[in-house]
Amino acid sequence: MAISRAFADPGLVCSTILFGEYMAKMASSNNYYSYRLTLPSTVPFPLFGGCEGWRGVCHGEDVVYLFAAQMTKTKTPQEYQLSKDMIQAWTSFAKTGHPGLMGNTQW
């Protein structure tokens, strides 16, 4: 796990944060939002074969929370709540341009 973080954080996480900060500065509006998913899904999803265990959360795994987690019964209560919160945030963002409240987090 430590080795994967040592390579992933500088190569993916840090560059994503820096890109987001740059986009926020360059954006014509003050509305720039991002999130970091830290809860790996237990829902089997064919596109993410081999993303279990030490790998943590794989790229695109948030799709499970936006779509598949609501349609299957093989999830934890924590995953179900995250799925509900993410769907609400994405729906609110599509309607208003602001994700609103996501769980206990105000953007």
C-alpha cells in the first residue's frame, strides 16, 4: 500500500490538485469543484477487474456510486449513503451549477 501511494500521490493526486488550482485561478467564474473518492467500492463492476485490495480506489470507480450502487443490494450502509450523497450533489450541480450539501459537507 505504501509503495502504491508513493507513486500515485506525486503522479496522480498532486498533479490533479495542481491542475484544479490552476483551473480555479483561470476560470471566468468562482465556481470550481472537485472531490477525491477514498472509499473503495465493494460492488462488483466489470470495468474495474483487479481493483480490489491494496490498490484502493481506481480511476473511474465513482461511476459505481453514481449508478450501480443504487441498483444492487451488495453494498455497505456507508456505500449506500455515499451513493445517495453523490447522486444528490451531481444532480444539484447539473440543475444549479452548485453541488450543494453532500452529506455533512458544504462545498
